[in-house]
Amino acid sequence: MPQPTTKVVFWGVRGSTPTAQSNAWRYGGNTPCVEVIVSNGGRFVLDCGTGVRLLGNDWEQSSFGRSMEAHVLVTHYHWDHIQGIPFFSPFSQSRNRFHLYGFQSKYLGQDSLRRVFESQFSSPYFPVGSSALSASREFHEIEGGERFEIHGTYISSCWLNHPQGCLAYRLNTEAGSVVYATDNEPGVPEFDENLRQLASGADVLICDSQ
């Protein structure tokens, strides 16, 4: 019986703005997007910066017209973590299904993630309205400290120290654990302890070093 595996792919790692200069080529100039593929078929996307466009192109080329289903975990709603949403081509295919996870912002209220998503397509900022996106999309609002299970992958979250709120995620798979903690600003004991507990014993820690 083959051993379970978990594959992690970095499609974007830059903060604030994408960069095209030659000195950014080594690690890529796109803003945050990380893909996690679990051998049991689970497919996860962490953040939707400009790197998600490249991910979408890769999926389109490898799917050969087959439907796909994925779970998108958004850490927070600052522009560099969501600006790739309108350019993610699988969203425009009716055969695809996506589950999107984020938190309720005190600035946006109920359905924060849906409102953030739809605002990316609103006039006059983008020429194509959200009605052009035909993939099935389900929105889920979660809280820091919440735990849930998706097809055998157990997901935990915690709050990080960042303006307007930010979630870190831990994915416990059959092959190991991956923690994604971006934009954290160390120095506040409560949030530092949150991350220490979430990352304890993890096999892979993806942590912002800015």
C-alpha cells in the first residue's frame, strides 16, 4: 500500500505588492498563495494573492476538462492576500466547486468573506462582474481556535497579531502537519502563545519573516 503524502507548492510569497524585477525572480514575485495537495484527494489553497492566477492556469492545463473541488483558506482581507481572486480561471467554470473559509470582520459584519469576494469584481474596479463566475462557491465563517475536518484532514486555526485581524491555519494530514502563519507581528504575549501552540510539533511551518 502506498504511503500517504502531502505536497506543498508555493505560488506566491511576496507581501504588499507583486514584484517583477530580476532581483525577485529566485523566490517569485507574486503575492501570497500556497497550495497543499493531500494524497487522499484533498486540495487546499492558502490565500489568494496574485500567485493564485498561476495556480489556476496550472489546474486548467492538468484537469483536461474534468471538474475540480478545492477548499480555500483565507488568512485575512488585506489586498495582497485577495487580489488574485478575479484572475483565478477555475472560478469561471461551472463544473468546479469551491469552499471558501474566512472570518467575520468587525468592519464588514456578517458574510465578510462573501462581501470581500464580490467586491473584487465590482464597478468601476474590474470590467467583469461576479455574475460571470459560474463555479459553485460556498462561504464559511470561522473563528480563531476553531477546529474542523475536511475529508480526513483536520484543520485548526488561531488569531495572529495583525491589523484588522488575521488567522493562522494548521492542516493535520495523514502524512504530516503544515502550519501557515503569515503577516504575524511578534511581541504580544497572547498572540505569540497562540502561534506557539498551533505550531507545536508541526512538520512544516510557513511563517512570515518580514
